Amino acid sequence: MNRTVRVQLLNGMSYEGVIVNVDPYNLYLRVNPYTPNARFFYGPNDLILTLSLYVLLVITLMVV
């Protein structure tokens, strides 16, 4: 939680952001607003991408 990661999906797409929440089915990733993703939840100040845990291939910790 609260660490910068790169997430790669089974279909080959990858996203970079900060993990803000995880539940039994989803990973919630705060992403850069300029990242070209279509499935965002627009909160007050953040863009949150919801990813199903079933489509994740790997989560890589990014050293910042």
C-alpha cells in the first residue's frame, strides 16, 4: 500500500501508479492523470484505476 508500482496485465498492458486499496477482487491504483487509460474513477483529486486481480500478471515495486 502507498508504494509506487508497475502492474502488468495478462493482455500485456501495463500501468504505473500507487496502490491505494486492495479488496478480495480488485486492486485500486492511483495513476498519473496523463496516463492514457479509459476506466477511471474521478475522485476529488485523484484518478483511480480499478483492476481485477484475475487479470494481473505481475506487480513490480518501483524504486523512487
